Amino acid sequence: MISRSFQAIARHPLLWPIVTLLLLFALDVAHRHDFLAITVLDGHFFGAPIDILNRAAPLVVVSLGMTLVIATRGIDISVGTVVAIAGATAAIVLADDPSRVGFALAAALGVGLLAGAWNGLLAAFVGMQPIIATLILMVAGRGVAQLLTGGQIIPIGARGYLRLGDGYVAMVPCAVWIALAAVIITSLLVNRTALGLLVRAIGVNPVAARLVGLRSSAIVFGVYVFCGLTAAIAGILTSSNVRSADGNNAGLLLELDAILAVTLGGTSLLGGRFSLMGTVLGALIIQTLTYTTYSIGVPPEATLVVKAIVVLVVSVIQSERARNLLAQFATRFAASSPATRARTEVQ
Amino acid sequence: MTGPLVLETLGLTKSFPGVHALSNVDFRLYAGEVHTLMGQNGAGKSTLINVLTGVHSHDAGEIRVDGQPVRFAAPLEAEAAGIRTLYQEVNLCPNLSVAENIFAGRQPRRRGAIDWKAIHTGARAALAQLNLSLDVTQSLDTYPIAVQQMVAIARAVSVDARVLILDEPTSSLDDSEVAKLFEVLRKLKQSGIAILFVTHFLEQTYAISDRITVMRNGEREGEYLAKDLPVDELVRKMVGDVPVASERTRSALKGEAAATAAQHASPRFDMRGIGRRGAVQPIDLTLEPGRIVGLAGLLGSGRTETARLLFGADRADTGTITVDGKAVKLGSPRHAVMHGIGYCPEDRKKEGIVAALSIRENIILALQARLGWWRPLGRAKEKRIAEHYMKALGIRARDIEQPIELLSGGNQQKVVLARWLAIDPKMLILDEPTRGIDVAAKFEIMDRVMQLCAKGLGILLISSEIAEVLRVSDRIAVMRDRRKVAELSGDELDEHAVYRLIAGGQA
């Protein structure tokens, strides 16, 4: 019995993301004892965990879209670019007339959908390799964003728009609420409809999926569109948070962080099984890691190396082989524990 | 002729989560003998081989090579001990030359560079040992599967092999190719190599074996000399107490089918001049409710290609399909499914099952695909459907949540069948539904198929086993060289006639 539950824990797919996150928290607490303390300041919550959640919000949202794309055996490396385009679109609309916040949002989301549709068209219907299909938008889209902003950083002053990035609702940052809503809506979409099953079927065996009469291309297309939408939301959050749209740097390398978040969360890049919760944890790990390296005083030039090492360790531990070894170890540990020994002796 | 004991297992035991794959198995393999391992799917044959070749490690018991206990942690260790294995599919690189394939990973070198001359002469010598002469510089894929298999054997035995394990090597070969393979095996046997052979074909077992070990439910049922074990006895030992439907109930079912067919509402499917360049010459075929139409022919005769055209898996460039006289367009599997056609593909692993998903998910997949993603069946209903078919088709598994990849071939096939039954089909296309499946499960599956037919379903059956096609079909279309050469029905349904047509003669 004991060994059974040990094994179950050792093999649980979310074990290592959770352990990693807790270890990072422990490190932070050791360094600053009030790390987990949350106080009320200016009428809203304040503290390191809130800050991490707030900053992780855009990455969490993008990673949701990325998870579904990867589950269909695809990948979308254009999300960083879409973040920049969406932010630029909103900024241009607002520069014209700061009162048209609703229209700015709609335009930004619309651009995201369009970008996703373009990717989906190439990947699902034209049949290009997803990495190549989205590479086109990744490179060309950056140019589009720069063209939109005229190579300048466009400041955003519209109050209503800025609230999304640095405002609060019920004492919690708006961005956190938006990310939470995105997580809930996505998991409802995946679990309450048959989408999750069909996406997994396509990811595991695309040939069989086609032969059961599944409209694989349409579903894959839809998944890329959804990913574009999540990137646009992230673009809105980012541009609102920094109060400007920067065609050159907004969302730069975000696609890699999103892919990393998905992998850290235990979703295989080979498609098939995926875990939205794992992805959320993965995104939080990345943000906490960034926070931790700064707060414990790792020199800025070394942060990327530290990040790389942590990611390497977590990825190795998560591999099938390491997990099996650990499960075996857990079994042996349980077998030699006093309780089991007593039982064996009775027999 | 029998030499010393080479490989032996004592009380070998291996379990997987929830299954005792092997319990207490004793097995002996002598030099200079062909020893055939027989048993139904799930009897433990594959597990035994996997343990012997170091793919899995055993939980208890002992493996001995030349009397010395050994334990293989990896396939390479087994290979180092002289145990070579050939799996069902040829595991070579089709794009490399024959010689490169034989020497891949152990190329002879001269002054640091690969010695091509030595490779080519060595390859020719290795093939000559098997009485084969090929142009070894040609790439492997220019040769037929059977020859590729010989090359794989040549590779396996070219360096001090003691034991050669062949896991269903004949499943993709035709009769003459099998004969050639057996010639090679006999030659190897004479040179003192111990051969462990796994097959589902009874005739082949008797054609080649000296000794037979029968496995059942992970245990060794017994070891026999082939000459002392009559074939019916062998089948009984493999099957155990599972009842096999008798010939009489089969014919009764058929009669019933004929009676109900007329009244049933299932549509008639007419293919007129359906063809596709490079795949099938235009073909006419009619499928009616309550009738089984068999497609007989050799591999590559266009059987599977015809099925794929009918199902819309490939697009036909000529011809029309009508359902009850109304012309329909079957441009994709989705269209076919919407018209109530189901298709169990030939390659179950690659095209049928969705490996990592559970039995439940595999069963409801086609139904859910037809409903669309926004209308989920819901857990409760999925569970009901899956459990219903698990019981109705006798799918043996721990529960409906078990991943389908852990089931034996026969049970996987039943799940694929259940997937189509769940959409309440009007017609089923079964491409080699019993390939790689043991005798009892074969009968079981074919019995279900006949019951379905009796309920008014139209069925197109493709099988390499002429006896199977003959036994169940109402009509048989014979294919040769990508065209339909004849259609037989009634009294014309005769084994010899079918063979003659396949071989190129007249009916």
C-alpha cells in the first residue's frame, strides 16, 4: 500500500513542477523571511507573490495557447511577434483617440486572431512544418510591428487601457484576474467539450485521427487561431503595463519562454498528452526564477546561466527514465521502511 | 541432429502493472533446432522474447546461456552473447545499400577510412551463406520485403550468432517467399544455430519446427516434439477451454443473414468504375446489407487501395459511388463516416489505434468526431458505451481506462471494431481484421462480424487468408495486379478457383 502511494506520487506528472516551485519559494524565504508576506498598501494587496503573479500573467496566457498547439504536434514561434503587433495596433488606435479603448482592444484581439489564422492556414491546410510556418510570421511580423510603430516607441496614455496592466480589481491586479479567467475558460473549453480528447487524438496519431472522420485540419487551424488570440491578450497586458508599444522589443523571445513553460509543465513536444495546470506552473516557475535571481543578487549577466541550469535540471528530472528510476527508488524505500518489514516478519 | 542446450530459462517470471505476463516459465532451446513458440495473443510469447533479448528484465527466475546464469540489462548485452533477434517489421535502413545494412555499426576500416571493398565482399559472403546472390551496392528498398528480411538475417548471423529469434517473420510474405525463408532457416539450423520462431500460422509451424512450446496465459502449457503433436491437439492446447463456435452455427448465421437482409433498411453501396491512377484500375463493386463481400488477392494486388478509395482515405480520380441509387461524393474519411461507413485499417498500430489514449477514448472517438467537438458525449455516456462494447465484444482488459497500447493485438482490434459499431454503421470495411491475431481471437472476431452481418450490416472483408474469406463471404471479388479479375458467388466459391484466379488463370 505504502509503496503504491509512493509510486503514485513519484510518477505524478505535476510532481516536479510543484517541487521546483516550492524549492524556489524556499530559497526566497531563506533569503528574505518576509518573502511570502502579503500586506495591504494603497487599498490593494502588495508583496512578492502578488508581484510574481502579476508579471507572469502575459506568459501564463500565451503558454495556454502554446500548450494546445504543441499538443497537436505543432509549435508556434511567432507569439512574441504577435504580442508586439497587438500592442502596436492598440497604441495606434489610442494615439488617434484615447477614448476609444474598446475599439483598441477589439483591434488588438482581431489582429491576434488574424495572425493565428495565417499560421493555422499554413500549418493545417497548406501542410507546412509548423516551425517553418510560424517562423515566417515571427520574422516578417516583427517588421510589420516596426512598420506600425514607425520604429518608435509609442506612448499610451489612455486611462482605461492602462488599468488593465497596472490597475486593481478587488485588491488584486487586473492582469492576474485576466490570466485567471484565461486559465478557467481554456480548461472549460478543453474539458467540458470534446476538444481535449480530439486534440490529444490528433497529437498521438494524426493518421488514425483522420481515419475516424475527424476534421483534423479544422481543429488544428482553430488551435493556432486560439494561440494567436492568447498572444494578443498578452500583447495588451504587456503594452498596458509598460504604458507604451515597442515594435522592436515587446514580446522578444517570449515564444521561447512559452515553449519552456509548456515543457516544464510536463507536456511533451511530441504532442498528445498535455496539462494546462502544468503549463501554468511552468510559467510561474519561469517568473519566480527571474524574480529569485534578481532578489538574491545574482549579477544580471549571470541570470540567464542560472536560469539555464535550473531548466536543465528540471527537464532531466522530468524525463521518463528519471521518473521511473525515482519510482523504483521510492518502492525500495517503502519496502525497507519499518512498517513493511514488520509485515514481512509476521508472514 | 539436435545439439547441446544453448539457451534455457528456469521459472522465469515477469509482471507488468496489473498483469502477470510470465509466470514460472521453463524454456529450452537446443543448437541445430527450430523451436516454435505458439500461443494466443497475450499468452506471453512477446514478453518471453523481450526478456530473452534484454528488452525487459525479469522479476524472478533465471536465464542460462550454455548453463551459465546470465542477466541482460540491454539488448546489446544479449547480442554480445550471440542472441540475435528479427522483429516482425524489417528493422533496417531502406535508403542504405544492402552491404551497408549488413555492416552498419561495425564497418571494417583500413587506415581510418571505411574499407568499402571489404564491406562488399563481406556482404556477398554473408549472403552466399544463405544461398543468396544480390547486387549488394543497391539500396535495400529496391528489393522486395522478403529479400530485405533475408538481408536482415544475413546481418544477424554474420558474426558468431548462437541463437536467432524470429518474431513473426512471415506475416508480410507470400507463400513462395516463405518457402525461401524456410530454406535459409534449414541451412542455418544445419550450421548449428538455435532458432526460436514465433508465428500464428499453423502450417508453417509444422513445415519448419522440430520442437514446439505452447504458452497460455503467461504460463508454459507444455513442450512437444513437432512430430508427436497433431495439429488439432496443438490448437486445443493453445486455446484451452475457450469455446470456438462450430461450423454449424456459422452456416446458421449465414442463413439468418440472408433472411433478414431483404427487410433491412441499410443502403446499397455501388461503386462504378472507381479507380485511381497508380493504385487501382477502375473497379465495379456492389455492397448490400446483410452480405459479406470478400476481396481476395495477394499483397499489392490493389485490395487495400480499393478499400481506401471507398472510404475516401484516398481520392478516386474516376468513377462514381451511389448509395441507394443516389450519387454521393466520398472525398474524405469524414464524408464516408457521415454516410455510415466504418473502416478498420490494415495497419492497426499506425492507422487504427490511438496508442496513448484509453480504451474508452478509443471506442468513442469516431462517434465523438461525428458529433463535433462542441457536443461532448459526457463521461457517463462514454463509460456506458465503452463498457457495453467491452462486454459485447469480450474485450479483455483491466478496465476501460487502460491505455489501448497495453492490450494484445486481438483486443486492440476489437476496440477498433467497437469504435465503428458505436456509430451504428451501415457498412464496414475490414482490412485484414485478423492479421497477427491468434486462432481463438480470430474465430471470435469473425463470428462477431457474421453476427453484425446477420443484423443487416454490409461488409467488405479483405484478408490474405483465403480460407477465412471463403468461409464467411457471400461473394468474392478476386484482385490481381491492381484490377478486379473476377467475382465469384454461390457454387463458384471454391478454394481452387480462387487460387487459380489469384495466380493468373481463368475461373
